[in-house]
Amino acid sequence: MPVWCHAELFRVVPVFGVGRSASQSVGPEKVRAEEGRVTTYDDRASLTDLTATVERVRSSVEGVIEGKPEVVRLSLTVLLAEGHLLIEDVPGVGKTMLAKALARSIDCSVRRIQFTPDLLPSDITGVSIWDQQRRDFEFKPGAIFAQIVIGDEINRASPKTQSALLESMEERQVTIDGQTYELPSPFMVVATQNPVEMEGTYPLPEAQRDRFMARVSIGYPSADAELQMLDIHGGVNPLDDLQPVAHAHEIVKLIEAVRGVHVAEAVRRYAVDLVAATRTHPELRLGASPRATLHLLRAAKASAALSGREYALPDDVQALAVAVLAHRLLPTAQAQLNRRTAEQVVQEILQSTPVPAAPHQSGLTMGRGYGQPPRRL
């Protein structure tokens, strides 16, 4: 599949506003003064701000998670795309460590939920308690009221408890006793789970999986990375010395910047074609939903911004297709007998779906291509 060379062909006019330098810290007083303001074009972070801030967070997380740069990049992509991340792997490979490292690298509110079979939905969302003095019900917020929520071993709780996350993950709000409570921004759920064939696990419902933007598996480290881990972290917890390197207010501005990344019609149609192919594939009994198309497009925009571009390419969609789509798909019984996985099916779809060619530049402003909407001369 082609990898677009965009050094000259895709020279574009920046679409980001001028923001604060990423090296300048944001104090609490400044954050409080700016709370409640409507984000305008000038409030967005610049591309330089984005890359500098993300580089600090990436370096901080990679100091804890050795030898997994692609996993760290995907985590940051999901964060900037306003999605939620599902980390699935066997015990002991660093799932919870990755979630904690990402949360501690950002100066924001963090709550952890340990999912167990006896966990109740009210433990997550909160509960209204009768106040004798005021003679009225008082709402006690649950653990979901944080900017980064770590759901540890999410598939060890019952499906009823897992469903308590559905509203918050999709609508970023919680409704208790007819009253709706907004969740803070940014808001991200980073959940870990063990493979479903392990003892004591419940499979996540389809609606729950569909709300996670991407799924990632950390895997075992290489021998060199594991040896380095023993040398550096053998006697100490690497999270103990981890300090925030970015403020939540900065992340909000970076998210606004990612929203401004341009996606040409050809790239949007390519994403739609990939998702549509999952719905008609003979080895899948459940294809990807329209929400999956939105998640794929948002993730592609975030990936483009992380690569220093103000526009998305088909390569961004290709690179994220497996992580965004595979966990939503259900193979048929025959495919399972043939040991075919959803990841393999998505790879096959990527191979068979035509990749859009770069737009013809004749009669258009030179250098715009995928970067900006065409403008006639």
C-alpha cells in the first residue's frame, strides 16, 4: 500500500490558532480565570504546542513502559481524539502500569476503580443519600467523576456493573434519580482486562466494547527491554518519581486543535469503505457500527497531528484500522473453527479495499491536495 510522500505535494496553510508555548506552565490561578470561557479559534494550541506537550508526556510514560513506543503513541492518540482505551493482555505485562503512567503524567483528577464481582453500579456512578439535617437527598459522586478513570480488570465485574459506564463513556454525563451531572473535561476511561478465556472473567457486552475507541495489547517485552527494566526498576516503583508534565487545561486546548485537522472527502470515503466492508464480510457475523467510523476518523486526525500535519492521510486510517475496528467485530463460528481472528479479517480488508489516490492538482492551488479543501484559481 502506498505511503504518501507529502514533503512538497502537501504543503498547506496552518489551520491551528496561536496558543501558549508548551514550555510555559499553566498555574491554578490562570486555569480558574479561564474556566467557563468558550474556546475560540485563538484559544487553540498551535501545532508546535501540540508536539512539544505530547513529547513531554510520551517521554514520561516511556520512562515507565520500556520498549513499547507504539503502545504509548496509541494511548496519546486516543487521549487527543477524546476516546477511551481498552488494554487487553495477560496478567503482569504492565496494563495497569501504562494506565497509571499516563494518568500521572497529566496534572488532572484521577480515580481508579477495581472491578470485582461484588462491585455495584452505584459504586461507579454515585448514589443519593438522605440528609437528616437538610431533610433532602444529597448526591455523593462515584469514582467516575474524574478526568482520567482507570478501570482495572473491567471484565471481572458483572455485565450489570459494566453497563454503568455506558452513559458516561458516550455522553460524558451521569444520570441519577432523574438528575443529570456533567463529567469534567478532558474525560478518558482507560480500562484493562484479561483475556476472556482466563478464569473469573465476564465477556464485555458489544455495546460496551463499541464505546472504546481502540484496543491495544502490550505483549511481552523484548529481552533487552526486560533486562533494562530489571536494571532501572528492580528495586523501586517507577511510578513513585513520576511527576505531571502537562496540565489538563493544556490537553483541552490540544483536543481543540486536533478537531481542526482537515480530512479530505477521499479520506473520509476511504474510512467509510473500510467499515462498510466489515458488515458484508462472510467471516463476520457482526460488523463495525457507524460509531466505529467516527472513532476511526477522529483517531486519524489525532495521529496526523502527532505526526506534525494539519491534515489526515489514508496512511493514518490504515495504521489505526486494526486497533479501532477489531475489538468491535464478532467472527462467525466457522471462522473461529478455522482459528481466524478479527485482526486478521481487518488486515484482509485493508489489502482488498482500494486506497484513494492523491487529488489531481490541475486547476487547483498548488500544494493543497489532502491538506485543505480545493480552491479554484
